[in-house]
Amino acid sequence: MLLILLSSTVRCNKKIYEITNGSMDSTGSRAKATAWVAEQGYKLKAYDKATIAEALDDPSATKIVKQFLKIRQSLSRTSTKKV
């Protein structure tokens, strides 16, 4: 099971790298993530589960921001720290 989680995490982090044009390689840093999202024209009030869920439902959040946040959501559910 751990190998599956690690494989999924690697794939997600690779996608984050692609989405952010290499400026990030994971969603783990709250400061970097909120700064990158702000650069995309969307301001996150916080970087917690509820705020991310709100942003995903917000029509003013761009497609790329939502893609980033969906990956963040996915990674927080499959964290190897919880295994």
C-alpha cells in the first residue's frame, strides 16, 4: 500500500511542477502555494481544507488554480505521513 501512495504522490508532485512551470514541486509549502495562487490572480484566505473546498467551488478561481488545489486536496488525503 505504501508503494501505491508513494507512486501517487510522485505523480501528483510531477503535475504540480508542470502546472507551476517549475516554481513548485509539491503543495507542501503553504507560503509558496498561497503566493503562487495569488500570482494566478486568486487570493486564498487560508490553506486549510475548508478554504480549499470553497475555492474549488468559486467561479472566480481559474482552471489552473482549481487544478492545483484539487491536487493539494488529493495529496492531503493520501499523505504517507498518515500511513
